[in-house]
Amino acid sequence: MELKDLIKPENLVYGKTKILEDEPMHYCPGCSHGVVHKLLAELIGEMGLQEKTIGIAPVGCAVFAYKYLDIDWQEAAHGRAPAVATALIRLKPDNFVFTYQGDGDLASIGAAEIMHACNRGENILVIFINNGIYGMTGGQMAPTTIEGMVTSTTPGGRNVDLNGYPMKITNLIAQLPGTSYVTRQAVHTASAARKCKRSIKKAIENVLDKKGTSFVEVVSTCNSGWKMTPVGANTWMEDNMIPYYPLGDLKDSVKGENSSEN
Amino acid sequence: MTEEMIIAGFGGQGVLSMGKILAYSGIMEDKEVTWFPSYGPEMRGGTANVTVIISDTRISSPILQQFDTAIILNQQSMDKFEKSVKPGGTLLYDPNGVLTPPSRNDINIYKVEGTKTAIEMGNPKVFNMIVFGSYLKVRPILSLDNVEKGLEKSLPERYHKLIPLNLEAIKKGQAIVETVQEV
Amino acid sequence: MGELKLMKGNEVLAEAAIRCGCDGYFGYPITPQSEVMETLMARQPWNETGMVVLQAESEVASINMVYGGAGAGKKVMTSSSSPGISLMAEGISYIAGSELPCLIVNVQRGGPGLGTIQPSQADYFQAVKGGGHGDYKLIVLAPASVQEMNDFVDLSFELAFKYRNPAMILTDGALGQMMEKVELADFKPRWTDEEIEEKSGSWATTGKPSSRKKNIVTSLEMDSNIMEANNHRFQEKYKKMEEDEVRYELFHCDDADFIIVAYGSSSRICQKSVEIARSKGLKVGLLRPITLFPFPNKIIAELARKAKGFLSVEMSSGQMVEDIKLAVYEAGRNTRVNHFGRTGGIIHTPEEVVEALEDKFSWELNYGVKRSY
């Protein structure tokens, strides 16, 4: 039997994700962004949403997200993705609109926009990548940087007296009656990634059912910013990040029914 | 014809709405109109004034220093605007709120007991329409028909039942205006 | 003839937006323009035309909502007053850099800082020189009456879509609060999805059908060569506007020795000043720029051949006067250009303008144009 006889649709067990472009990603090896991009791309393809989807890219490492998924995109100003998404879903209620934001973008400069979009219960999906650091600008402190963590602007480690406390913004989001599904996931193992995909799928379904804002935090690694190996970063995340940002659903409800477990 | 006028008094006297009815009546007469109020904090509990211009031709400045007519309803406004009436122009005032009557001798001066009459009519809210009637008597630039149409246009529909009362007040104002001096 | 109404400038902006088929308004309250959103909320256009009206959490959010809606090919707008426009500066730069059409209304108040809520024209530089970061221009229209407040909403959208560029209506608290007779436009239907696809399908984010490549709305370009080419393209666009879109009005300029240049509510006052000056035997005319960008350079150059002086009359410490000076300089003339204007919310009177003209041009009034100064 020759190779060409093997390459047949009925023999296909795994293929390239159709929504992912052939563009090589600029992310560092070991970064969580690539995995989350792939999960999103798979779901948009599997759920037949390509024609309906408009993605909002942030400012941060994912600023070029628009290069990697074959959907329509808008690149927002730093922190303003939820405002951009608000207008889009209001003006085009039949579309599927999501924002993809990092911790600096969402929890620092864009704290007002995310709070108000979630409070209005905009029918959008928010993907929140929390790696506790500003990756793109070279590893400065983020609002989510955990206590004692070394960054280029906290060379002695984050000192809460000086810098305040690491912000559990997802817990705040879960308090808002406009949100329906709020969850915290990770993608550092195959099983975590599968679980994360299930969560994003549920979030998308909620959004399509107009249940309010769905919010998926992904506790992520930035091994370059953390100055670790990819494997070391995964271990460090499990030992230090996840105890402070425990994984699991924070809220599963419908807009207006505040059943936050926090 | 161009009539450049100021209506000035306290907030709550219906100064702005009198101006609006005047302007709308002007539109009904197929004229150009501009209504320019004082606005912002100076409106809060203090004096209110509005410049109204009615003209056959395109109106230039909405901001004026000199007026053909001034309707003055309190002392502060008398202090401020008596001197702004053009020589030969018209000043109409209600003596109720004015302690120092106008003293110029180069303008036409009329007075109307608006406050007193409104109380006699049992409805202080028609005060501004009584004054408006007096104005129409001394400056007959608009027909009563068009004023009625102006009232219809400027009042929300739920107040249309009050139009007859307003017209009655206007007629009362026309009847009771007193000439102080004419030049 | 359309419906005749007596309306405030601010109210008319809202009514005109509904009638011209605007898809969305996003705004934040600020004096002296809050009636724009209040009028829209009272009118409930979502029941009538499907127009979306949303009170945003800040001006920053408003302008980014406008960015989002404009990116999808929708006719969207915001309005604010001076401090709010400053907050929007970043978003406006993004919209210009992403080549999106939209309408921004600035009902100016006095500044700097929190300043005053009274009218002003001190945001001229901010409006015509860009205002945010980077090399960009807005199409800037300056209405001088409530009627033009009405007419310029539709015109702004037309120009914004023609050039894929943000347009601004630069007005002020006086025009916003003033009522005048206005003939309202007839209702135009909002564009359907098919019409948007036809007009903007090549760039707008409508959701990617298999029949076309994905559309990306962005102002980001890391390749400097491409970024420079983008900038060149923008500049070409602005040049084209300067060639084709200049609008102005002349009043008694034919025999004028002195030209007052004024826009917006100041031009209304100056029209009266011209009448007063002429009654005193002074040959004064008025040039009223209607577009502030593109600026009417050519007519200034032409008027400079005969005029003994230009007086820029603005409710500012002197901003447009610089553009007049440039136009006169580029025309190779040495006609003197002066400025007069009140600030801080005070509106100059027609008489003050005439006095200023006589004072500032006393030399020219007596001796004519100097060869050099």
C-alpha cells in the first residue's frame, strides 16, 4: 500500500483546525495563548460560527490574534475591547462577538469597560488570559501579579504595601448580575485544556442563547516573562498561581439571577 | 421687519416659555426666529432671560446689546436691561417686582399689573400670558390667530386643554396694559 | 417643504440623526450638550427605525463603541463637549488610523481643564490639527444656525463614508442651547445588511462568509514600510478633501477693505458687525468657513489681493488666525492678519468686534497696506 492510498477522508483521525490560519504564531514556545487560540478556533469551526463571528483583539501579546483565526476581527485600543464588543452586539445582535484580553488590558487599563459591559449583561464572550504579567512590554507587574512575584517593575517581588494586592477580578465579575457564566480554567495539561474547551463551549452557547455575558478566565503561563522554562512555568503556575486563583466555575446562571457562589 | 427683544425676570415666571410661544407664533407668521436663553448655573434660582428675534430676513447675531423691546419682570433685570433699550424702543414691565420704575425719557414705557391680575384670575401660571398679551397690544407684530397656532405648537398635547385659558389671559393682558409714556 | 419646528441645536442633532438613518448613538452626559442623548432617549428611535442609543460609562467607552460600530460598516455617532472630546482623543486617532467613517459632535465649552459650561471656540486646534496622536485629520464642519446643525449631520455621514474618515461637527454651547426655526429632513431608511455589504463589504467586520477573505479593522502595522505607505495614503486622502470639499460663505466681500473671518456662532455675531461697520462707512466683509478642515485657503489667498486686513474673530485666544496667516503667507501677500475674541465663556458682541477692527487696523484705516511690518 502506498501513502496516497492511505490519505482518504475515511482514514482521517486528526486534521489541521480549519479556522486556524497557516500564519506562524509569534507566541513564545510554552505560552498558553496558542492553546487557547486553538480551542477557540476549534469551537468556532465545530459550532459552525465562522460567518457569524466577530473577534475583538486586545493590546498585549494577543494584539495579533487577528492574524491567526480566519474570522472577521477588530483590533481595539488598550482595554477597550468590551466597549467595541458592546456596540457590535447591539448593532448586530445576530452575530457572535467575543473579546480576547490579557490581564493588563482587562483588569488594569480596561477595568471600567469590562465591569460595565458585564454589568449591562452584553451578550458577548470574554476570554481573559491571566498570566500575572505584562508579556508584550517586557514583563512588568500586572494587577494580577501575585504577592512576592518578581517582575521588571517589582524586582524585589510584589510588595502589597507598595503595589496593592493581586486582583481577583473574575470574582468581582461574578458578582455582577449581568453575567451568566463565569469560570476560571487553565490549559497547562491535556485534561485541563479539554476541560477549558468544554467551558468555552458552554460560554458560547450561553451567549448565543442571550443569557448575558459569559466570562472565561484562563490562568496562563508566560515562561518568557517569568524567566522560566516552559515546563518550569507550568509547575510554578500549579504551585503558586492556582492556589491564589483556584480553578472552577464561579457562577452558572442567567442574566439577572445572581447566583454567585462567592 | 425685525424685532429684537429681551424678556427678563426670575426663573419660574415663565420667561423662557413666553419666548418660546413668541418664537413659534413668529414661525406661524412665516418669519425667521431665534430664541437664545441664558443657561447653566445662572438659571438656578436666579434671574432668567431670553433673547428673541423675529424677522422677515435671515437673522444675524443671536447675541445682542441693544433691543427694540425689553419685557422686564424684576428689579435685577430693570437694573441690567433698561439701558439696553434702543432710543425710541419699547419697555414693558410689571410694577409688582420692580421697586425703581424706569426713568428714561427717550423710550416708550408701558406697565402691566400681571402678577395682580393673574392672582385675580385664580391662576398664577397665566402670569406670563397676561404679559404676553400686553406686549402684543403695544407691539402688534403677530396676529392672534398665529399666536393661537404658536400655542398649539409649543405646548405638549396634554396641555392643549389649557389653550383657551391662555388665550383669555392674553386678551386680559391686551386690555389692562397701561401707557406710562410714549415718545 | 419638510416639517417646520422650533428646536434647540442639541435637539436637532438628535432628530437629524434619527432621520438620516443613523444606526447607533453612544454618549456620556456633559453640559452643554446633554440634550442630544436626552432627546434620543425620549424619542426612542429603536421602536421607529431600529437605531441603537446607549449611555456609555464614559467618553472613553463611547468613542470605542463608535469604533466598534463603525468597523462593522454602521452609521454611528457620539457627541460630547470639550473635556469629553479630550478623553476621546485616543479613540478618534484609532478610528482615523483604521480608516473608519463616523460622526463626532463637539458642542464646545470654555477651557482649559474643567473650564466653564458657557460657549467657546477654543477647541479649534484640537479639531482641525488632529487632536489625538499621529498624522491624521478629521473632516470638520462648523454649523452657524440650528438649520445647519440639522443639515450637517447627514452631510457629515456622507463625507465620512465617501472618504472612510471620521467627521466632526464643531459647534458650541450657544448653538446647542439656541432655538431657531428648522426645516427637518425627510426620513431616510437605515442601510440594510445588503446595502452595507455593497458599500463597505470589502473592509467592514460583518462576519466572514466563505466567499471573501476575512476583514480586519486595525490601525496596527509593525512593518514600517507599509506603515509609511498607509500614512502617504491618508495624506493623499486629506489632499483630495482640500481639493474637493472646501465649503465657505461670503458676505459683503466684493468691495471689502477688511475681511472678518469667523465660523459658527461667532460668524453670526460678525454678520451683524459687518452691518454696523457698513453703516459707519467702513467697507467690511465676512468670510465664514463652513469646513474648518479642509480650510478655505484659496479664497483667502484671493481676498488677500484686495483686502487691507483680515480679522479672525473667534471665541478663543487666537487659533484659526494661524491658518489665515498661513494662507496669506502662502499666497505671497503681506496683508496683516489680526485676531479678536473673548474667552472663558464670554461671547463677544457685534459692537465689540467693530471696535476691535477699528483699533487693530488703525494704521491701515488711515494709510492703507504697509509694504513691510
